[in-house]
Amino acid sequence: MKITKIAALSLAAVMGIGMLAGCGETPAENTNSTSSGSGGGTYAFVAKDVQNPYMQKVYDGFKEACDAVGAEALYKGPEAATPEKQIEIINQLTAQGVAGIAIAANDENALQPALQEAMDAGIPVISLDSAVNKDSRMTHIQQADPEKIGRGLIQAAYEMVDGNGGIAILSAASTATNQNLWIEWMQKELEENPEKYASTPLVKIAYGDDDPTKSTSETQALLQNADVKVIIAPTTVGMLAAGKVLQDKQSDVKLTGLGLPSEMAPFIEDGTCPWMYLWNPVDIGYLAGYTMDALVKGEITGAEGETFTAGDLGEKTITAAADEGTEVMLGDPFKFDPENIAEWKEIY
């Protein structure tokens, strides 16, 4: 696991504090599940949409883990980030009898009937990146503490404008569970510290649906509001679109959020985005692959307190999630700035 091991070592060195989100289809020749306890078979990853390069990185890690444990990785996803298309794909995978399903959800609740049907058929289901509700999964792969993400992004925006200027949020879909949870923590940070943020109000929340064109137009609309001095985009698609708009217009509005280093390097280097955060998306997929394998082999059930070994990531413990389900935490988010972006843009 060359990328993730290098990333883990280097990030540990560069992080001073832990404060600090699509796919094409590939055909599967063998989608038969295996008997309980044996492992192997086909492990399917259902991404949010085909436009999102972040999802492709997640799948890279998922496939790496599947290759290591002797399972066949299957990459599926809709053309646009809608729950309806994901439901169709889940139903297809259940009918095919895959060994396991990992999904980055476009809606927390809409997928429940289809995922319950899959689990009733003996197919383990996990969510990653964007969770389904607790009754639709066996456990969830959490990329980082949502509170740290949300509060950290507001704190970054405050610092970028020296505590004086309105904040706008450019999110993904309005139904994206991870985005909405981060936004809740952003709002809590503002509400719990009214004196600090008196001159940095939340002006607007816009939704680009993880679509480059819509994210671009939403950014352009945000710039029509003179009160907006900094944009937070907790989505890689939104970050790239916003960065291009701000750079093209030579705007003084600042940008932060969650972005891929390889995409956002030009905007960090020219000051459009003073700094941003993310985790290694390859590691999220890698952890999901090993979690799936442990479930298929019967080593875990998804219950709180269970442990398993996730390859190069070491031992992981299943913990309680905020929605009363369970989750496996990858780790803290990482800060990318002018001092380290040259290194990280070559990695992912």
C-alpha cells in the first residue's frame, strides 16, 4: 500500500494540530457471493456519481484492499448524484448476489428498503464517506470527526478574513448526510461563540449537487452578495469549481474547505485558497474493503467494541456513532497549505 503508507508517515510529520469530502462502471465477470465465513467473492462499491474524482480515489483504495484479501472489486455508480439511481444499482447487485456492498449515500433514508433487502439476502452492507441511516447498514466508515471538520472550517474562515466578513457555504447535494452533519457543526460553532463571530455571519448556504456546472453557477451567484468574503466548500467538486471562478475573476473572496491536493494546488499556491483540509480518500476505500472482508468472513458483525485488522492501517475498533449506529473512524483530517502542497499534489 505505497500511497497510503507514505501519506500516513508524511502527514504525521507535517500536521501540527489535528484540526483539520463518481464513478464509472466496470463490468464484473463474477458476482457470486461466497458462503459465510470464507471471504472472497465480489465486493461492490457504489459511489455517489461518475463526475467526482474523489470517489475514484476512494475506489482505488477499496480495490487495493480487495486484491489483498482475494476478493473481486466492483465499481458502480450513477451518472448524477441521485438516490433513485443508487437504488437501481443496489437492486441489481442484490439480484446478482454479490458478497458485500459498500455505498457512499446520496440520501440517508431513501436507500433503506433496497439496502434492507440486500441484508435480508445475507449481503453485508456498509456505508462510507456519506452515511445511510443506522438501520440500513452494519457499520459506517467515518473519514474524520464531523465536529472537528465543521468547527475547524469555520475557524479557518474566521482567520482568513481576520474576523470581519460574511461566510458562505457551497455544499454538495442538500440530502448528503456527511455535508449536512459538517454544516450542523459549523452552525454550532457560530451559535456557541456569538461574540467572536459577530462580524463573520453565515450569509448563505448554496448547493452545487457535486456537479461542476451547477457548482460554478452557484459560486458566481454567491459573489453577487457583497457581504460574502470567504467561501467554505466541504466538497471536492465544489472546491475546484469555486477556485476556478475566484481565480478567473481575480476575486478577493477567500476559499477553504475539503479539496484534493492535486486539483487545488494552483489555488493554494496563488493565495485563492490560503489553506484547506482533507484526508486520504484512498485510505477510506482501503479501510472499507477490509471492513467488508471482516464482515463477510464473520470476524465482526458491526457491533460496538469489535476489533479487526485493516491491512496497513492496523487494528481498528468499531465505535458508537452519533446516530446510535456504529462506525469505524479513519482518523483526523489534515491541513494543506503553501508549505506542503507541492509534496501532496504529487500523491493524490
